[in-house]
Amino acid sequence: MKKVINTSGKRKRAIARATITEGKGAVRINSLLLNVYEPAFAKARIQEPLTLAGDIAKKVNIKISVKGGGFQSQAEAVRLAIAKGLVEFTSDKKLKQTFLDYDRHLLIADVRRNEASKPNTSKPRAKRQKSYR
């Protein structure tokens, strides 16, 4: 029976869901292969956990669906989902420590969200000034 791992990653409004199975190293994001993914900067960010994992990444197929947010947040969510999935798939403490030493946000989500707008204004912080004259 094949080993299947499901993980998810979040960043701002972007949510990525990854399915990791035994395979030959194919990475698909929204049914698009990673080597044709654009923009190049986002592609480089997504490849970081795969590069750090080394041979482990060549032995698994990763299928990711990501939605919401901008391209930057989507890339961050995808790399979080990939890194968490690889650590869970291998159960390797050394790989987990490698990810944490490189960048803590590979395994731990950034929980910051935007602040809600306040009443009687269009902005979260600045209020309307009052004039009594």
C-alpha cells in the first residue's frame, strides 16, 4: 500500500493543500508542473524546501492546490505545505532541524493577518478627526 500524506499551509489569505505520495519527483501546482511555474521568484521560493531535502524530494510526487491571496502569499503557503509534508513523510528529525535552521517559516506558519477596518472610516488605524468649532 502506498504512503499518502496530506498537509496544508497558510499565508495571509492564501491556502495551499499538498498531497505527497511515493513517486519520481514530480511537483504539480494547480496541475501545472513546477518547472513552468511563473513568476521565477515565486518558483525559486517554492524550490527551497525541495533543494534542502535533497534525494528525498526525488522519491516523492507532490500535488498542490492553492487558492486565495497574491502570488507571493501563494508561494509562501506552497513552500510551507511542501516542507511540512516532507518532514511528515520521512519522520526525519534531521530534515526538520535543517528546515528550521534555514528558515523558521518553512515549518511554522506566519500568523499575522490584516487588521479589520474600524467603524466610520475606511482604514484600520486612523480615525476621523473631530472639530468642535
